[in-house]
Amino acid sequence: MTINKKIILKNNPVGVPKETDFEIAESIIPEISENEILTKTIHLSLDPYIRGVITGRHIYSEKVNIGDTIVGRTVGEVITSDHHDYNKGDIVVCSNGWQEYGVTNGEGVRKLDPSSAPLSTALGILGMPGLTAYAGLLVYGEPKENDLIVVSAASGPVGCMVGQIAQIYGAKAVGIAGTNEKCETVINKFGFLDCINYKTENLEQRIKEICPNGIDVYFDNVGGETLNIMTRNLAMYARIVLCGFMTQYNLETPPPGPNLGPIVGSRASIKGVVVYDHYDKQEDFISLATGWLKEGKIKYIEDEVFGLEKAPSHFCKLMRGENHGKTIVTMEQ
Amino acid sequence: MTINKKIILKNNPVGVPKETDFEIAESIIPEISENEILTKTIHLSLDPYIRGVITGRHIYSEKVNIGDTIVGRTVGEVITSDHHDYNKGDIVVCSNGWQEYGVTNGEGVRKLDPSSAPLSTALGILGMPGLTAYAGLLVYGEPKENDLIVVSAASGPVGCMVGQIAQIYGAKAVGIAGTNEKCETVINKFGFLDCINYKTENLEQRIKEICPNGIDVYFDNVGGETLNIMTRNLAMYARIVLCGFMTQYNLETPPPGPNLGPIVGSRASIKGVVVYDHYDKQEDFISLATGWLKEGKIKYIEDEVFGLEKAPSHFCKLMRGENHGKTIVTMEQ
């Protein structure tokens, strides 16, 4: 079998992407050259940043044009190798995108130990989203014992790690999410103090009740009105960590942001986290977090579907905020 | 003569204040009690923050109610004293507000040496606005040799000091102001590299021309669209110092702020400066800045009128951005 099934961009999405913006295509499995490896995808990670890449708005990736394979991080098995670091049968994290097979020269590839944790976690809580949470919280959030850390998109892989790491460091976590099911998971599975359903509850009133002395750290994955409300409810010397802007990935033009007047009053600081700046911490993070996972100190949930052809609908579900946990496509073997 | 002329609030201003929102009133010159001093105002400082106090939006001052004397920093001469630190004839900085005489227990009062600098500078470049510029720029802006520092309201007492101190520390200053006359002063008198008239020029285009590698520090005195444009034109690791929000002091509800997406891309940080946090630096600042003034390294301009009855119209002019330099009311003696 020499066919490589893949998902390509059919139309530039307008607003929230639709399944019909994508289509299945086939190509020949590529041959490797010197120092390259061919991997067969096992798990594909669907992440919000992919929307920005499709639009050409992502800083570190070139726009996906019509006819191009959609990008994405993957866990794959090495099928053939001409690279001295990798052997047939090795399991690696790589960036095959939305296709069955991919070739890489090893750049950005990382070998996995299948015995240390479930493979798909390398795309979620032990992968890029986990490192984002770890670096963003510890470097910019600077959580202290008993600090109140509020995080939006709290049931997602970044959000759940922010709240769980905060608790490991002695702080208290409060989540914001968009369904009661998500809120229950955030409280019962991830151990947050509380979780607010921003769609059905009065977010500002509930924040004032839960955090009467203000928020010490707001870890923002969404932007928009949620960010605006949090800026008005900060404790003195609070830290806002800007991580994601889920409310605006599907908009054509960037909307206004929060009024910054309250930032001055609370002497808060605002910093953005870009995970690519923090790969020097990856080894420490994975070693720590793998331990936490084994000890049961961190938990995770995945929203998994089977079969590459499900990637478009599963991605659209993520874009509508209807996923419950880290969005994973597992290939049918 | 025992009459104390003063200006009181007649109406709560809606939008930009009008002269008719204020009226002249008279009272008896107050008597001092134990440990108090009576001062006669020489100079009255008009500052944008007063607008916030009138609305009740200022964090550190109680709202000015109808019938109350308008607040403000003043330079005055001690007329009678029962305070061991002050003698008749001493010149002090105090907060008499918009009136001829005031009584104080010495809190927040500072004695001036009339030989060291013109008295009115204690309300401007050597006073609260100067300290704001000094602390905000050096503590949060962290200017480095050859950094490009952009400052809005550049001809005002904060703005002109930010740009001049930046130059003393080896950085380059670029101003933003609202008239050609202001821009000429900023360049020719204060030595800025350039100054953009945001009302007649394309601000974003000009910033891109003057700062092709981005802005290292943006010292913001205005908020609004200017702040939004600057966030899109930052150098890597830029610092935004939030100091004033002139665009919104006269609005009933706080407008949205800048989109914060670009902050993440440029790894910028945002901090607010509140001058009250930095009075520990006042002595150093005054000593340094008095030296700079004597050596001709810093210059200043004042928009001075004579007579307390001119305070309302002069304040309204400031609120419309039509002042040219630090707004001072000098009493007729």
C-alpha cells in the first residue's frame, strides 16, 4: 500500500470553520532522502492555533493555502529511517499534519518512551499545551502559596494543567468554562476550588463572590469580554498571563481589548506567553509532569475520535467550543 | 481682609467640562488649630487627574460634590503657623485647591527653596508630573542606550520629561502631540528626534517610518486608538508604561482598550505607573532634575494665566487639549 490519505484545505474558512472547508485527498507515500525519517501517524493533535495558521495569522507557521495539507502535531511510528538518531519502530512526536504519513529531517522531533505515559499525552498535558501552562504559570504568573489563580477554557489541556500545577504549588484554582459538564470535570476531576459557566452564570458577580479580595493571577486563554471582566477584578500586584484568544480566532478583524485603566489601579502586569520561547524548560517539565501523572497529582481528559476523515468535523467542534478535553484524532490502524 | 475667594463645583460636568460647571464663591479665611499652617496660594496646578476626582473616579481622592471647592496642588506662602516645621514666610507645595487660602496639618506638604528653581516648576517638571515621568520611565520603561521611546501628550509636563530624561539616559525620544505648534516645541525645545501630529498625520504610517524596527518603550498618557496603534508597532520585549488616559477622562463609561494579541507576539510587558507608589524616589528625583534644569539639560514650558477666576476656563482648555505646556494659574497678588 503506497497511498497516503490526507486532509487538505478546500475553502478559506469564513468565521467558524465548517466541515466543507476541508476535503480528503490522496498522494503517494513520500520517499525519504539522506538523514530523513518516514513516520506513520498514530495520534493527531487538533489545537486552536491551527485556525490562525489557516488564516495566515500565526507568527511561526506559513499560511495553509487551498490544496495544502492542514498542519498539526502528531505522534507517529518510524517506518523507515536514514537518520542516525531514529530507528524503525521508534515512537516520536513530530508534525505530520492531517495525513497518514510524513517525512521529516528530525527538526522538532522528539522520541517518546511508550512506557512512561500514554502516547497521546505527548500532544496534550505532557506536550505543547502542558509546557505552555507550566512556563506561562511559573514564569509569568509567579503563583504564591494561597494565591487565587483564575483560568479560562479551564477544561482544555492548557487550562486544566494551569489549575493543577497551581494547586501543586500551593495556590487555589478557579476555572471558567462554557458548559456545566466542563465545570463539573474541572471541579471534580481537576480539583479546582470552583468553576464558573460563563454562558449561564453572571461571570463578574460570581468572580466577586469567589474572589472577594481579587484575583492574583489570571491565565487567559480566550480574550474578549472575559479578559475585560478579569481586569476589573484583580488583587493588588496581580499578574495577567495572555496565552490564547479563542474568542477572536474566527473573526476577520481583531476586536478591541479590555480597558486598561484598572491595570494601573491594581498595579498589575500583563505578559504574553509564547511556548516557543520556553523549550529550554521542556525536559524539566516532562520529567516533573510525568511524575505528577504517575503519582495521580495531575489528571487529564481527551476528546478522542477514530479515523483521519473525522479530523475536519472534530476540529470544527473544537472551534465551536464543544470539545470536552484535549482534542485527539487517533488513526485507525 | 478676611475673604477667601474660591472656585466651587456648580454642575457635574457631562463630557468635556464647561466654564459654567464652575462658579466663584467666597468664604472667611479659615483659622488654624494646633499643628496647622495657613498658606496663601501663589500658583495653582491644573492637571488632567482633577477631571477624574470631579467624577468620583479617582482612586485616591474623594469625589468633588456640588458646592465643594475644586481640588489641586498649589505653591503657597505660609501666612501663620502653629507647626514646628514651618515658619511664616516659608514657601511650600501644598494642596489648597482652587482657592486663595488653605489650612493644612503638614501632611503631603513640602518646603521649597526659592533659589533652586522657579516656584511653579514644583507643580510641573520638578513636581508630581516630573516624578511620574521619572519613576514611570526608569522603573517600568527601563530605557537602554539607543532605545526608541515614544511618548504621547509629548508637550505636557509628563511627556516632555519622559522624552528629556530618556535622552539623558542615552535613548531617543519620539513624541505624539495634537498641534503643529506642540510638535515644533517637542522637537526644537525638548530635543526629541521627531514628533507626530496625530490629528493631521497618519500616526501608524509615521511610526513605522520613524521606528522601522519597532518601539522599545511606549509611555502612554492618552489611551484609546493611539495606544492601540502603538501595541501593533512594538519591538521585541518592548515595555508599555500606562500613565494617563486623556482620551477617556471625559467619557461616561470606559471604552474598550487595545487588542492585546500583538503584546504576545512582541513579548511585551504592560505596567501601570501610579506616582503615589514612588514618593521614596522624590528626593533623588528633585535633586537630579534641579541639576539638569540648571545645566540646561531639561527645559519646560508653561501655559500660565493670572487670576483665580481664570481657573475654570483654563482647566476646560486643558481638557480640550488646547493648552501648550504645563497649565498653571498664578494668583494676582
